[in-house]
Amino acid sequence: MQTLLRGMTMLLVLTGAMVSTSSAAEKKAAKGVLEPHPISKTFYVSGVNNAEQIAAINSAVGKLPSVTAVKELTPTSGYVRVDFDTHKIASHLVAQTIMDQGAFTVTLKFEIPEYAANAAKIDALFAKLLTERKVKIEPVDREKGQFVLTYLPITPDPADPRKVGFNPGHLGHPLHDDPPAGMGLTLRMTEAPRTDAPAAKGKRKAK
């Protein structure tokens, strides 16, 4: 009898735990809480000339929520690589923080190989992003579908670091998601070669 009671008690405890876990997950989903989405993103930066500017940018960006690394910015590199979570802050907040440190221009580079066959729809998306997300997209080579995206000044919302400005998903989802949600096209972001990659290390050793 005691064994049966112990078994029933254990079953009730496990059931209660499952209900509690399920309720927590449901509440999380209901509140629209996003799962973590960490990325390592190249921000191309023009106007950096000295160590003081680099230190100011690294320090300011490093204080943003979810940022875990700010690296590879030099007066000659032309870019900074930032590790952060796009479900915590918008990439535009990173760009604006860089621009707040001086007269710097911050851009992304990308390629859409099928651009020529879908130019009208893609140009309409670019115009929408300019109006709604404050980014200017200009062609580098229309035939190859190569573009540069320039972050324009924004006023971030302290209550929601993702609310104002541009995040890569604002471009990516409309382009590469399957129809009817997206266009089903290829989008390639142009990232700077990693300095800690095996090939890069090999080149440094060879010098």
C-alpha cells in the first residue's frame, strides 16, 4: 500500500512539473519572447583614422546589450566585426552607436544574384526599407546584383532596442523566404574575411 501511495505521489509531482513547464513556455510564446539569435556581423566603417577613434567605437559598442565581441577595427581595415544577438538589439543600434562617436559612415554590403530578373520587386523593397527602416540601398553593380546599404541616423527607443531602424531580417526574409511570404531569392551578405580563420593564420605565419 505504501509503495502504491509513493508511486501516486511521484506521478502527481511529475505531472505538476510538466504543467508548470508547459505553462511557462506558453506564457513565453504569448509574450512574443524570441529565441536567441547570435550573429557575427561585419559593419564597414569609413572615416576612422586613429587609435582614439577606434577605442571610442570599441568601448561604446561593447556596452550595448547582447554584444560579446567588438574586433578587427583599425585605421586601414575599413570595418569592425561585432558579435551580438539580433533578437535583442537591431543592427541599426550598433551602427548608430558607431556614428555617435564621430563623423563615420556605416554600411553593409550584399549580393542578390537574381536581381536583374526581379528588379522591380526588389527596388520596391529597397524603397520601403528607406522609408520604414532608414537605410539607403545603392547599386555597386546592377548586372551582378551587388549593393551597398548605408545606415541613416535614427533615434533609438530605449525601451525596445529592436524597434527602431534596420535589422538584417528586414532585408533577408522578404528576399529569401519562400513565396508567398518572400521572393525565394538568394541573398549573400558580404562579410570581411575572418582574421582568426586557418588561412589567415597561415598567411601571418608565412610572413
